[in-house]
Amino acid sequence: MNIPESDIVPRSSVLVGFSGETKNTLGGIKIPIYIEGLHSYQKFCVVDCLSCCNVILCRPWIHDMKAVPSTYHQCVKLPSPWGVVKIESDQQEAKNCYTSSMKPASRPREQ
């Protein structure tokens, strides 16, 4: 994302996956988010691993934005000064992200 590592605020916390695996975070970062004319800064946890998720939305963001997520419809709707904004999923992008996270990381050859 071309974000300097110096912008990451070091803070380790444990994330637990759906299957029970754990991963420590490297820290957190606040980055600007732009959605259909709405600007906000949101905090993200930074992990050093491939992920099958593009992003995980948390309750504070959903609440702050007055958003309504629908897993069934694969979208999020939120109010804006211009009406309701609908953020739709990109199934191909999600598939590519998931596929790349399942590939084993290439390691340099030992000589």
C-alpha cells in the first residue's frame, strides 16, 4: 500500500482465527478511508502474513458510520449526505485474495 513502516504504532495483540490459530499483530495504523464522498480515518491492526480477507470491519467502524452490513447480500450500506451508499463486494477480487493466501510462501534456496 506504499505506507511507510514508521507510520505503524508498535503494539502487539493476539488475533484468534476461526479455527483457533493465533497470530500476533505488529501494531496499529490509522489510514484515511474514502467511500463515495465520505472521509474518515480508521485504525487497522497490522499483521505480517497473507490473509484470505481484504479487510475485517469491526463494530466501532460499523457503528461510527451508521453502516448496515449484510453477509447474505455481500454488501454494506451506509447513509451519506447524498443518500444511501452501497458498497458491494467484488467476488473475483475476494477469490484472488483467498487464493494468494493459500499459496505457500516462496523461500530462498539454500546453497
